[in-house]
Amino acid sequence: MTPPVVLTIAGSDSGGGAGIQADLKTFAALGAFGVSVITAVTAQNTLGVTAIHPIPIDVVAAQLDAVLDDFPLAAVKVGMIGDPAVAELILDRADRLPNLVVDPVLVATSGARLAETASVAPLVAYPCLLTPNRHEAAALVGRVIETAEEMAVAADELVGRGARAVVVTGSEGAVDVLRFDGTTEVLRGEPVRTENNHGSGCTFSSAIAVRLAAGDPVPTAVRNAKSYVTAALLGGRDWRLGDGPGPLDHFVF
Ligand SMILES: Nc1ncnc2c1ncn2[C@@H]1O[C@H](COP(=O)(O)OP(=O)(O)O)[C@@H](O)[C@H]1O
Ligand SMILES: Cc1ncc(COP(=O)(O)O)c(N)n1
């Protein structure tokens, strides 16, 4: 059977654990056919980011149009965009981008700054499914977020700005908060004791996109994606693929 096509619009991670590389592995692992629009090339490994080269906007647009002109997209995941012009491009083509999941990538797990808050601002007001981690949600609402209650208030505020649904993720504690359709759901996962969490956010948002493409309602897609990330974190727990926080085992199944 022909698989559903899922698009990632994101940056390349030379270390293979996050960005486009994590997205395409997640798509393949969960049964989707992945296509990609690369917005930036990062020189990166498990220890950090040493260079960022944004792709010129006309080349980003050409990639997007090449994909749109030939593939029936079932869902789209947006990761690192780096430049407000890319956000504007996505908004301009948004009526052809179904099941839009936006991970407002601002800071890498290693702490390196990957984008300015202003670059994702135009997308935050679009009715997409937003997946900020606690720190990204804090940058978007302009205050520190620590507790699940604060995550819920921030998610509600971001829905108020136009998002269709918001999941604020809590990293190691494995507690995420979903705000959708007027209700708040606190998702309590199994906390995995691991150093290897590089790309967990990219993997989570990509898995949500695949599950939406498969027809899951939003809360089911988010729960299924969370189970997949937990399994991939468990699978890669003992891997030693670099001196810093390593990647997940995307093909754990
Ligand atoms: N150590 C962990 N154990 C269990 N779940 C985790 C762990 N680290 C991250 N997660 C989960 O991975 C998903 C991605 O979240 P997060 O790591 O916060 O994203 P980001 O990479 O953007 O910081 C969330 O569902 C979060 O709860
Ligand atoms: C190119 C690129 N995109 C995104 C991330 C965020 O990774 P994480 O999922 O660990 O927050 C990254 N480190 N590099």
C-alpha cells in the first residue's frame, strides 16, 4: 500500500540525532513516506552547534513548491526555521499544508541558540498544533515556566493567540500538558533515566504529524507520539554515540 506522505520543513543536524534527520527517521519508523524542505544547515554533534548556514529563501521556496507540485501531503511538521521569511512562506502556502505541527525550535538540548523568538512568532498565531518545550513556551509568553500548572496556563495563552492545539513538553520529568478543544490534559509518561535525549522534541513533533496523517484525533496522536518517544528513549538509553547527549533509537520496534 502507498504510505501517507509527511513533509518536514526544518534544519539539518550533521550529527544525525535531531532536525531533518530525526524527522525522516521518525516518519520511516512509523510508516510514512518522508519528504523534506531544508531551511538551514547546522554543523552539530552531540556536544553542540559550531555553525549555522541559513538556506537562501528562494531555495527554501523552490524546495517547498517542488514538493507541493508533486506529492499529496497528509501532514507537515515544521522545526527550525531560523528566519521570519520562512514563517511567512509557510503561511503563504498554508492552505496546502494539512495537519500542520509546529515545533518552535529556539534552543538545542545542548543549550545552543538555534533561532530568535521573532522568527517563529508569525506561525504561533496560525491554527496549527504547537509543541514548545517548557523553555520555548517561556520565551513565547515572556515568563519563566516550571510547574505543570504554569505549563497549562501558557498552553491556554498560546491557544488564545490562535493555535489550534498546544502541547508544552516537560523533558526529563516526562509530564506534558495538552490544551485542545477547551480542555487541558496532563500527560504523565514514564520518565527515562538517560543522557541520550538529543532530538526528543523533533521526534515527538514528527511522530504527532505521522499519527495525524494516519487519522488519529489530536489527543490520540499526541498520546501515541509520546509512547513512541518513550520507547525510542528507552531503546537508545545505553548507546554511546558521542561524548555529549546522544540520539534516540528511532527504529526500536
Ligand atoms: N528523559 C525522558 N523520559 C521520558 N520522556 C521524556 C524524556 N525527555 C523528554 N521526554 C519526552 O519527550 C518529548 C519531547 O519533549 P522535550 O524533550 O521537552 O522536547 P525538546 O527536545 O524540544 O526539549 C515529550 O513528550 C517529553 O515528555
Ligand atoms: C537542526 C536542529 N533542529 C532542531 C534541534 C533541536 O533538537 P531537540 O529535539 O533536541 O530540541 C537541533 N538540535 N538541531
